[in-house]
Amino acid sequence: MAKVAGGSAAVMIASVDESAVGLTWMVDEPQMRTSHALVDNGRVWLVDPVDDTAVMERVAALGEPVAVLQLLDRHKRDCAALAARLDVPHLRVPATLPGTPFEVVPLVNARLWREVALWWAARRTLVVAEALGTSRAFAPSAAGAGVSIGLRLRPPRRLAAYHPEHLLVGHGAALHGPSAEAALTEALARSRRDLVRAAVALPRALLRRR
């Protein structure tokens, strides 16, 4: 892990994961913010990105950036700054993404929480910004993912219709292979029964280095 300049402040990158669908990088902090660069036929979409000089050099090598996608209204991160620097659109909680390989999946549409997910059918890739996570703050089940504390009583069950081979989240490590679908299935199934454990896990995770 190396401390580098990124966005408005220095960040510590905990890991960079290169997979068949692109690049995932995670900030080493209590919230474990995770960003993605999705690559298809030489085109690159940045999803809820945190800026980082070294990572962005790797992203540039993947292809031509075409848009910055912000899947959660409050995930401002470095979305606007990167879109301006790369001279590409900043699409905030998009309803549709024509001309892309992605299906937009509506998840939450409330005054204080607007969120969509992405389903990339050709690559069996599901991208979820906040409704699901794999970091300790989400109290993941043994399979590896958990529902956000704010949705535990009403989990995003429409995600059960998808069978991902790659599960990319906004907080925590990406999951690939059979573990991706298993984690999604178990997270939804255990959402309510693990509510108390999740309520305890969140403050512990946020305070782990204070």
C-alpha cells in the first residue's frame, strides 16, 4: 500500500484488482470506498471513482474513457472532477445507458437516497454502489456480502433475478466466480435475520482505526 495524491486529499490504496471486466481499486479506510473501471471493446466507464494517480495511469492503458457513472446520489467522490479532466459526461444516477452494454437496475428512489445498479449481461457482472457491500461495515455473511444497514428491513430483492459471475460493490472487495452469486443470494436471504449483527458491525468498522 502506498500513499498517493488523489482528488482533494491523499488516499491510501489498499488493493487494485484486475479482472476480466476491468479494474477495481479500494481505498484503505474505515469505509473501504471501492471504484471500478469497466472495459468493453476499448471503451472505459468509470464507476463511482476515487481519483488516484497510479490507478488512473493503469485505467488510461485499458482504453478510451467515455463516461463517469455515479450510481448513488451521495457518492460524489471524484466523479465530477474526473469527468471534467477526461472531458467525458458525468452521468449521475442514470435511468438508462443507451449505447452501452449495461442495463440500469433501479434500487432506491427516496428523497435522501437515490441509487441504481448496473447489470452487464454479456459478462454476468453486477455493480452495486451501496445497497450491498463486502466490507466489514456491511456485516457480510460467510459467503462474503451484506445488505446496507439502511435497507436491512426492505432489502433490494429485485437483485435476486441476476446471477453474477462478478459482483462489484462500492464498499469492499470485488467477488468473482461462483462466490459472487452465492454472496448475493445469502446477503438477501439473511438481510433481516442479521440486522442486529449489522447494527453492531457498522460502528465498529467505522471506528477501527480511530
